[in-house]
Amino acid sequence: MAGGALPLTSAQTRSLRRELLRWYDAHRRELPWRRDRDFYRVWVSEIMLQQTRVAAVLEHYARFLRRFPTLESLAAAREASVLAMWSGLGYYHRARRMHAAAKVIVRERHGEFPQTAEQWLALPGIGRYTAAAIASIAFDEPVAVVDGNVERVLQRLTGNAGDAWEQAQALLDRKRPGDFNQAMMELGATICTPRAPQCLLCPVISFCKTRGAHYTAVTAPRKNKELCYALVRRGDAVLLVRRPADASLMAGMWELPPLAAEQINGHAPLLRLRHSITDSDYRVTVFVIAPDQRPEPAVAARWFTVPQCERLPLTGLTRKILRRAALQAQVGHSTPS
Ligand code: SF4
């Protein structure tokens, strides 16, 4: 047995590592943060990837790095600018904490990045998974990571629900820890998927105790909600309200004024769209309201032009609505009467 944590002999464990890394070298997805091991870029990608799909991160990663190409540029930025670049990625506390951590690294560590998982853990916004991911990928520290994908792969591979961190550490390839960790996550994301694992394509099928037959926890059903917003325009400016600083979600971000059901009467919808975050799916309706008919907002409201909106920390939904509304206006103008 390999250290007692895995139902594999030491020889089997070595073979499994070899097969998994061979598969990863041949099949890994080309992702921009895998092109080099720049500490700053690895860090940014790991924070963005927390609870977020790779496709969504790809949209924001390049834009964020163009605006903040270095640790120093991020540390020197205003929080509102950082949130504006994060707009649409959700979980805005990640951006705030990363910004705070950049300041700590510049001011207290003279710009020197931590090199071990333990040192990373001392920074704002860094938990066990992220610390291990950055330390192994950027600094070759032999520490295993466990995220939802890795946990599922381990449960299926071993056929038991033992301590995933202990099992992952026993399985880790100590010569290529960063690649091995990414290979485990990649296997879970692309082959050993939650609903339909593709065992016939799996590089470690010969070591797997369950071959897809293992129980996978059922996720809680998603919540469906309805939201209504007012689009209030004055010239080329639009009215936005700021979410309270103590809001549990998207605190301090700007959005269109929300509308209650009784405020909709008599107004025709401009557009309808769907929006999803974490565990909720929203059906959103937007109404055009004249400035003199707008409901009195409960929180601070201000007018912003389109260029100003581009630089604001908007909620992802508001950015989406403004883009759709602008597109709709363009189509309307170009349609012959
Ligand atoms: Fe997952 Fe199937 Fe591979 Fe086992 S054989 S690790 S269940 S994909």
C-alpha cells in the first residue's frame, strides 16, 4: 500500500502518476496561464478560477492583465478600478482580497512573492486550495490540491470516501507537483465528469476501483427568481444606484435601479433576459422609465455616461443589460421604417 491513504501498492502508485502525466502532456488544454509560470499570472488565474468556469475566466483574464500587467500596477490601483475589471466574474470579494494581498506583498514583502503554501496562506483571500495550487504550479512545492474535481476523481479511483487531502498528497508526483495537480483537476473537468465519466478514455482506468459506478453527491436544485430593473435615461446618461457597502452580495457595486412589482404597472418591458449565478437562475425584465417617473431609490443614485460606465464597478448583470439595450437601440435605428 502507498502510505496507507490509497488502496494501491507503491508500484501501482508510480505507474498511475506516470500514466496520468503522460495523458496530461498529450491532452492538456492550452490555457493562457499555462504558457509560462509567471508568479503573478498564476496567482491571478487561480483567484479567478475559484468557483468559476474556465470559459468565463478566459473572457476576463486577458483584459485584467492588460489593465494590471504587474503586481505593482495592481497594488497601486484604486479598488473601484479593480472591481470594474472584475465585473461579470462574480464573487467580488475575491477581487477585493487580491487587491489587498497585492498591497501587502508590495509594502510588507518589498514585492517578493511568497514561495510556500504556508506563506501564501497568510495573505488575504488565500485558502488551503489556492495556496497549494500557486505553490505547486509556480514554485514546484510538493503539496497536493483538492477541489471538487479532484475529490470526485479520488472517490471514484479509490472507491472510498477517505480523507481527500491525505489521499491526494499520497498520490502526488513530487517531481512535477504543479503538473500533477493540474492533471488531476483536468481529468475531473474533462473525463471523470460528475454525471457521465468517460471511463473508456481515462488514462488511469486500470487503477480505478469503481470505473464510474461510484455514487456522486446530488447537488441541490437551483433556485429560480424573477428580477425587474428600470432603465432611466437622460440624454446620453443612465441612472445607476450603488449597492450598500454591507450587502452580502456585490457590496458597493453599481447597478440599474431595481423595481418592485407595484412599480411596473403601465410600463412596457424593453427587454427580457436570463442570468445565472452560483445556485440561482434569474429571469430578468427591464423597463424603460422616464426620469420624472422614476421610483425614489432607497440608496444613492447617480447619472453616468456610457464611457463612465465602462470604468465603473458594475454588477455583471447590469453590464449585460446595458450592452443588450445598446445593441437593441442600434438595431432599432438601423431598421427601415
Ligand atoms: Fe473516473 Fe472512470 Fe477514470 Fe475511474 S475510470 S477515474 S470513474 S473516468
